[in-house]
Amino acid sequence: MKKILIFIFIYSLVTVSCTERMDLDKDLGDGFPKIAVVEAFISTDTMEHVVKLSWSKRLDNAEAPPKITGADVKISGNGNEVILTEKEPGYYYT
């Protein structure tokens, strides 16, 4: 019986949480920082690899994040360096 009461007590602690409404415009303000976002999967396979670059965006913004264009993108390692070429806005290919 004691084990069941302890289990119920721990379960109630885990399942009960506090929530607070957050007003994104007021709490984050207009000065939301733009941070570069890099999406890539690079492997040793002999295939064309792609690196996607974009800027971060606010959570309440439903639009697609703005792409980063005109960047110099390089992959380096083990004494090798590969320069990527931008084929479409924000997408850089080996």
C-alpha cells in the first residue's frame, strides 16, 4: 500500500505542470536577433552534397525563413577543402 501511495505521489508531481501565457510581441520585442541557420548532412559518399543557409525567424512568423545568398561556403577537413556553389538562393552544392 505504501508503494502505491508513493507511486501516486510521484506520478502527480510529474504530470502536474505550471503554464504561463507568453505574448511574443511584448516578451521578445522587435529586436529579435537574426541568427544564421545551417542545415546539412555531409558524408564520405561520392555524391553531391547540399548545405542550406537561412536566417532564424520569430516563432509567430508563418512565412518561410529568409535564405542567405551570396555566401562563401567551404567544407574542410583532413587537409582537404571543398568550395560549394550556390545553385539556387540559400542552397549550396559540392
